[in-house]
Amino acid sequence: MAAIQIKVHNGNSSPIYRQIADQITQGITMGNLGPASQLPTVRELAAETGISQGTIKHAYDMLEREGLIKKTRGSGTFVNAPKAAGSESAKAQAMRAIDTLLDRMQELSFSPRETRIFMELKLREREEQIRSVTVAAVDCSPEALSVMSGQILGLPHTEVYKFLLDDVLNTPKRFDPATDLVVTTATHFEDLAGKMLNGHQPTRLVMAIATTTAVELAAIPPDIRLGIICASRRFARIMLRACEEYCKLKHPVATAYFGDGEEVSRLVKECNRLLLPPNHALFASPAEESLIKSGEQGHKPIQYRYQVERGSLLYLEEQINKIYQADRQRV
């Protein structure tokens, strides 16, 4: 049977059972108590040290929870052999670590409620230390860029930085934003990939008209004069193609651009139905917004809903989550 020398200091802030457990742990760590060494029984150690059996049993119980010793009925208490790496499940290790923490909180005289509050505070601190995953969104028009970035911002743990494609392509430098991911539409994938550093490629997103908008366009009567007010010519072309596909209009679709108040005013007067880009309020001046409202003529403008297709968004969410989980493991 292994010899154990226990020295208890009553003036120590640590409880007696913790002092006993710490000294046995040290003996195991230093190799003085080798694997399979038999420890004195609770009664024997109590008689030897003058410490109560209940206190020693508490120390043994804690050491057993920590996996350092093993009590075998009818045989005695033994030092556990070191486990092979990976032989204990992550869940078992986690539960053992939590038990140790709860024991320590009890020693410090904290109630279960106080312990729960402290743990929640520390978890919140850890979560705040984990940075968001940063995404550079690139597209050719401010309208599409606002839609793309808005949907990406709706994903958990994400920050978005917006770049217009022309600004990226017209600079002499390679495109190398300090972000975790770069995303663009399938249309611009090749152009953007050619501008990025070797080995780096953007994530490809598929953008499409929303079904509800397609239905609204198809329902417009043929004799209606439809007008498009847009922020960019590129997005105006996207909207015009949709009108060609879904509408059966007798009159050509008129187009005006935010920032040109006279043209917007003329279009509102000439047309009896308007088609506006997503998030149009971001691009319209207060005067232009007033003109649009005054020209409703019993029909609300049709909002051209443009969106990242669900499959693309789910794939991007998976990528973001992988980066976020990797960051959590490093904290």
C-alpha cells in the first residue's frame, strides 16, 4: 500500500478536503504514487491523520470524479493508470471539468444561483471576444449590392463591406480586402477572380427575381404605361429584361434615374404604374420620394424584389459558420 503523508494547515483558506485532494494529486503527478498504487482506506487515513472520515471521503470522491483514482468494492482505492490519448470522450472530460468547477464554487460559498450567474457572465464575455466573420460583397450596381449585403447581414456573426465592381476592376492593384470571404454574383465571378491574388477566389452567389415580383409584373394590363426609376443603368437593364420576360405591354417601358429630378418628374406624370428597385429609399432624394408618392394614382409602385437564391445563401452560411467555429476554438 502506498504511503501518503498528508499535512493539513487549518489557517489555509482552502478547505481541508481540498488540501487532501491536492496533495494526493501532486503525489500522482510527481510519480510518487504510481499507476495502480493502492491508497489507504478512508478509515485508515482518518486514523493516521486525525481528520474526520467524512472529510477524507469527500476528498476521495472528488478525486474519483476527476478520474485520478478508482474505488473498487471489496478491493480498495487505487491510483488510475493514465488514459491513452483520446480514450476518454470529449463529453466525459467536459462533465468532469464542470464537476470540478462546481466543487470549487461550493468551496467559495457561492450558491447554485450565483454560480449560474457567474458562468453566464463568463460565457457572454467569451462570445464577445469572438469576432464576427467579415465578408466583402462585390457587385456592379448599388441596388444589387444593397440587396446582397442586406441578406448576408441577416446571417449570424457576420459583418459586410460593400465594393462596387467598377471600383475594384479600375484600380491597378490586386483586390485583397482584409476580410474572411469575398462574394459576388455568378455574372461577375470570372472578372473578380482575375483581379484577386493568386489562389484566392470569390464565393459565387446566384441572384434572381423574387417569384412575387414576377407574378406582379405578369399581372400588369397590356395598356398600362410602365416607368422604371433606378439608381444605375446596370440595374435598370436587369429590371427591363424582367419586364420583357413577364409583361405583355403595348407601350415601351420608360426609364429615369434618381438624382435627375426633372426626368423623374416627367416619368411620374407620363406613366400610370411605376417599377422601383429594392431599397429605393436609399437612393431617392426627399423630393423624388414625394414625387413617387404623388404619382401612385391608385396603384402602389411595384417593388422589384431581387434576392440571393436560397441554395447560395445556405452555402455561404455554412462557410461563415465554419470560420466562426474555428475562431471560437482559438479563443
